[in-house]
Amino acid sequence: ETARRRAAEQGLAASAAGDDSDAGTARMGASHSDEASWQAGFASATGRTDDAEVRSLRAQVDSLMRQRNAHEQENAELRRRAETLQRAADQATTAAALEQKFELALQAIGRLQEELEVAQEQRQAYKEHCRQLSQLLGNVGMDAETS
């Protein structure tokens, strides 16, 4: 808007300077042809200003669009990174849970092995006891037959 005013003032000044009538008449008002000339100068200055302003606005819009696209790309990249980190964290959590389960399974296996060893020792002790009882009963049975 300021550029339009300047252009209009410059067009008015150019029109006044190019006027062949006396300076008083130029200051008091322009004749019909001077007014048409001023309007033509204003229109062309305004047209140039509008074109320049349109070009400037388009350049700003293009710049903003490029910035938006860059931000969208950066946003997409950050989302991909966040998803990758989340998957890695999930895998680490899963790995930790599996490791804990594995440790618990190893501990259970260790307890079962100990129980198996105890059961085998008891079995061996019972076998020995039964053998001794069998021998004792066998000797008793033999003594009863010989008597």
C-alpha cells in the first residue's frame, strides 16, 4: 500500500512537471488531459506495483510452501526415528523378559536336578534296605527250615 502511494505521488509529480500550463494552474488542478495522463501514470504505476506485489507475494508463498514441505519431510523422518526407537525399546524389553524367563527356567532345572539326585539317593538307600531285609528274612527262613 505504501508502494502504491509512492507510485501515485511519483505519477502525479511527473504529470505536474510535464504540464505546459503555468505552475499555478498545475497546483490548483489539472486539465482534463493532465488528469487522464495522471490516471494513466497512476494506473501503470499501480499496475507495476501490483505486479511487483503479486510477484513478491508469490515468492513468499513459494518460500512458505518449500518450508512447509521441508517441515513435513523432517516430521516424517522424526516419526520414522521415533518408531525405530520404539521398536528397539520393545525388542529390548522383550529380550529382557525372555532373558528373565530363561534364568527362571535354568533355576527350575537346577532345583529339579537336585530333587532328582535326592530321589536317586533315597532309591538307592531303599534298595539297600530291601536287600538287607531280604537277606535277614532269607536267613530267618533258612534257620526255621534247619531247626
